[in-house]
Amino acid sequence: MRLLMLGGTEFVGRAIVEDALARGWEVTVFHRGRHAAPAGAAPLLGDRTAPGGLAALATGSWDAVVDTWSAAPSAVRDAARLLADRVGRYAYVSSRSVYAWPPAAGLTEDGPLVEGSPDDGDVPYPESKRGGELAATAAFGPDRTLLVRAGLILGPYENVGRLPWWLGRIARGGSVLAPGPRTMPVQYIDVRDLAAWTLDAVAAGLSGPYNLVSPPGHTTMGGLLDACVRTTGSGAELRWTEPEALLAAGVAPWTELPVWLPPGETYDAMHTADVSRAVAAGLRCRPVEETVADTWAWLESLGGVAPQRPDRAGAGLSPEREAEVLAALAKG
């Protein structure tokens, strides 16, 4: 299988490239040259946002292309149009953010979608991903386009800062503000499971949209943070706190306490997806303990500091802010 990866040097793209290479596929990585492509991949340099930036893709043919683009849909449009006659299938890593707000609990792929256009420039994230879906489908047709609607993505190479923040915080030890209830289910996808499923789906000729996160009940907030404690061996004490107390203290869900959302429509949108279609198509999710342990091993190999995407704000409470909240909660 000859694969063209648009991107392929960071997080999701890198995991896909490494999986494809492990399968013995012939992989070409089109990227801007800011980071080295994985060893074994053939690099092509170009910036799809610059005039003439797709010149390196003017020739060549591949069995499939995978694209993770998250900005202006017009960049997906231009690449897809250029490749439509020389590539067999287009897999676009989209997002569950394309569903109209608020998504109902247990939403399937048939749910209502946000508006989007393949011709859009810079637009909000949901519209950009929906526009990217439309751009890929317009160029390749619905039968040759796979739409991977990922939810929360965790695992090695993460450059958003969610699981790395929890691991770093818990590794420091002491009393850790832990958002409850600890039994609340959370849905995410290990980046390597996303990569494996996507490549399997491409090889099988699947098309159309698929929600891609772990099945309901795969783990809980407690399961995730307990795994962080065991993996780091820090002896940290998790101070489980109910959502009402956290919100009253002004703690911002998701950003100040990554992954966590209190019960409500935002939680339903992020952590209750129906993934039965992907499971029927072969989705398998590794245990949360493996995701946490492998992410910690990767972090340690970097000296404990994860890379951070420049277009995303850093996640997590500062030590001072956490201490302030814990002190306020102790006073009752």
C-alpha cells in the first residue's frame, strides 16, 4: 500500500505514519520541514497555505491519502482537488465537533451538523472541520472518502497538554485536586488506536463518517488518574472533589482540569458518543493503563516536558491556583 500523509511529523499524523511503516507500507510525508519525518518515510516539503505550496504534490500517485488538517477548509479543498485523479482514497481525520450544538447524549453519525464550506478561510474549529469534510468529499466523492470523527485524543506525542499535564502534576506528588465523581465515565481515543483503525479502514475501502472514541465504560476519571498515580510512582494523594464545589470555586472544566467536564450538555457532547459503527468496523481500544504508561515513558524520554502546539493554550491549573482552590475547599 502506498500512503501519502499530509503532515505526519507530530501527534496524530506521526502515529499514523509509524503504524503504516510498521505494516510495510510505502509512506510519503508531505510537510513544512519544521520537524523531521519518521525514519523510513519519504519526505516532500511544502506549505499548503503558501502560494505554490503544493508544488511537491504535482506528480506522483498513491493508493490513499490521510489528512489531519484543522484550519482553513480551502487548504483541504486545494489538496484534494490536486490529488483526486492520482490517489485512490481520501481519509480525513475530522472531529466530533462537527455536530450541531448541543449534541444529544449517545449521538450517532446521523446527528445534525454545523454549517461549513470547502471554500472557507479561517473559521472556528467546528466549521473548519466540517468544511474539510465537505472539501474532501467533493473532490473524491462519498464512496472514496473516509471521515474519521475523533473525540478526545490522548497518548504518546500529545502536543496539546492534557494527559502530559496530569502526569506532570501527579509526578510532583502531594495533594492533587481531582475532579469527581471518580466513577464518571470518560471517552477518549489512544492516538495509536486511532491510527490503527484508520489504516485498517483505508485498506478495507470503508467510506463515510465514523465516530472514533473509546466505547462507553472504557474507563472513568478515577481510572485515568489512578493509572497516573501508579505509573509515576509519586505517592500523590488524589483529593476527589464534587463538581458543584469545583464550579463554585471558579475552576474551569476542561482547561484548568483537562479531560474533566461536569455533568451536563458539554459532558454529553464529549463523553457519551455512540461508537457502535466504528466498533463493528474493528475498533479496538487498549487499556487506559497502557495509554498512561506509554505516555509517561515518552515524556520521560523528553526530560518530562511535552511539546506544545503554538495555536493551543497550555492546559492545567498553576501550582498557585491549585493550592488556593484546595485551601478554600478545606475551609468549606
